[in-house]
Amino acid sequence: MKFTYLLLGVAMITLSSFENDNSKEKYTKKSNTVEQQSEGEKLISRMDCVGCHKLDKKLIGPSYLDIAKKYDLNDKNINYLSAKIIKGGSGVWGNIPMAAHSTLKKEDAKTIAKYILSLKK
């Protein structure tokens, strides 16, 4: 069963990589001026996160906004989420596991977690 979910996840990542998505423009432009991307956004854009997560809608995993709604921006949650990013896991948002990012530096994972949690409105 886990293998089926893993295959489904890989297929979704592969298919979504062919999508012509201008979400980077959509979320970084404001009234004809381009905002500076945060370091967390830059890290996310260079990784495979976009295959499973979007800013405002669920794909395979939860949207970044849903994650920000669930967790407050504090050191405990930053450490928890950065560990999840590095180690991967499942069960919190469903049965489909999140892939581990074991080569990611702990500080980079914290930067990503801070960015995501900063999206809370």
C-alpha cells in the first residue's frame, strides 16, 4: 500500500513539473512592481516542494497557507516543521508520506519553515 502511495506521489510530481505555472509571478508582483523574494521562497523554488505543495491550494500535500493556519510562528513549531522537512513523515495531513530531504541543511529547513509560518494572516 505504501508503495502505491509512493508511486502516486512520484507520478504527481512528474506530471506537475510539466505544468506551465506562473505562480511565482502571481505571488511576487504587486501593482506593477516586483517584490523581493524571501530566502525561504528561494529555497522552496529550488527544491521539489512545488510538486506537492502550492501557496493557496492542496495538491498532494497541504497548501502553505493551511500549514500556517495550523501552526503558530514560534521556535517550537519552526524546529518541529524543519525536522519534518528533513526527515519526511506522514499521518498529520493524511496517509501520503512527505519525502525526506536529508541533504538539506538544518538552517535552510528552518528558513523554509519560518517563511511558511509567516504566511499566517
